[in-house]
Amino acid sequence: MVISGLPVRLSFAKRLTRRRHLEKPTLVLVDGSGYIFRGYFAIRSMTAADGTPVNAVFGYSSMILSLLADFDPQQIVVAFDTK
């Protein structure tokens, strides 16, 4: 299975449905600006075919998917800085 160009294990969906019934509701708050900053500087020189840098998008997506796999939240809130 592929989500946004990133490979995802098929067992991910099964784990979500199994654990969701057994645990208390979980809410995760994410600093979206911090994730984008970390993604941009953690992955160097990743560009699209037209030269547009995509390392921030790839890093952000990877961290969000990892967060979902690790914590299995029922709700997620992502907040971004305005300035």
C-alpha cells in the first residue's frame, strides 16, 4: 500500500482497528511548523522533477505517518505558526 508516495505496511490498518476498541480515546497535538522545519533540514537536496524542493513535505509526511503508527490516535490536531 502507498500513501502519498510513502510505502505503508498493510498491517497498519489492522492494528488501528484492533487497538482502537481496547484503549481510551487518544488526542495528539502536533506543532506543524516545527515538523516542517525539521523535515526541511533533516533531508537534504530532495527535489521534484521541475527542481522544486520537496524535502520538507517528505519529512513532514514521514513524521506524521510514524506518529500515527506509534501512538494510534483517534484524533489529531496540527497547529501552524502564523508568522
